[in-house]
Amino acid sequence: MPAASIPPADLARVNRELRAVIEDVIVGLDHLGTCCFEMCPGPDQPFVNMATCRVCAAVIGLRGALAGSIVFDSARERLDHQEGGSSTGEPAPRDNTGNRAPPVGPGTATPRPVFAIRRVLDVSTGHLRFETCDQLGDYDGMLADPTKYGWLMYVPQEQPEKVAAEYHWPDELLPLVRIAIDNNCTFIMFDAKGDRCGELPTWDW
């Protein structure tokens, strides 16, 4: 059944079920009991670029989803008209993330901050030569921080070929940077247990 034809009562039920699923996922992630790398401040602290690990970032994002409205996009206008729409029948305003905007006026609570959620390309360190992996944080023009099992590298979003050539980056880095940019990733996580791509060279060391 298309979302647009779902009755409001059923939408409310689906909303409750989605919240329950997300709560279960948060509990499961909490049970992992460890961050992906040592510098991570944990899921109870604000997200920090190049510090908060993937597990904790997922927990932070899911908690943020629970704090907002969890509804089908195509049903938002119908819910707006029935829940919190204006007296003129206009849909309730939303912020730049698509969530229902908090009320504004005397006595209203301070709006919760909206954190940026960034994509990470998960790659095996086997796609790097030993020398490259060993010295990744030392290359000029690169931002890379060591993790317990590899590196977290910032992806230059503009003219990566020019950056790689200017600073003499190893040849195996640029194809990975291109893949990250094509998939809207801000970082590359080089991890010993990360994914390997058969179309790219690998090294066993």
C-alpha cells in the first residue's frame, strides 16, 4: 500500500513501531561496550569530527531520530494538517533537516541542536602499501589520524588530483579518494578488517 493512502491511525502505529525498532538498535549498539578507536569521546558527548567513532556516531544519530518525528516523507503533509498544523490549514513548519520545527514563543523550550551526519568509506588497510599505511599521517596536504587498527583520513572534496600531485601522494590513494567523493563520503576509514574491492590493487603485509 502506498504511504500516501495509509490512514492516519495506521501511520501513528507505524511511527510507534519504528521508534521501538530504533530503540532496540540503540540498545544493541550500547551492548558492544567499546568504541572503534581510542580518541572517541563516546555516545553521550557531542559529535566531534575525526574523533567520534562510527558506532557512537550511529547511536548519536539514532537518538536524534527518536527526538524528532519519525514518519513517512509522503505522509508528512497529512500529519502536519492533523497534528500541529496552523489554524489556516497550512502545514507545520520544518527545519532544514526536514524535522518538525519547534514552537517559538514565550515559555517554549530551547530547540535541540542538529548535528551533522557524515558518510565514511570503510576500506581495508590492505589497499595500501605497508610504507603508505605506516606513514599516512606524515604526508603533506593530508589530514589523517591514527586509530587502533588503521587511520581515519579526511577526503579533500575539491581538485583531489591536484592535491595528490602537488604533495606526491602514493598512487594507490587517489582511486580511493575518487570513490569516496563519488559516494559523498567525508572520510575514509582504513581498517585492518575493512572491505576489500577486487577492482583495486591490494597488498598483503
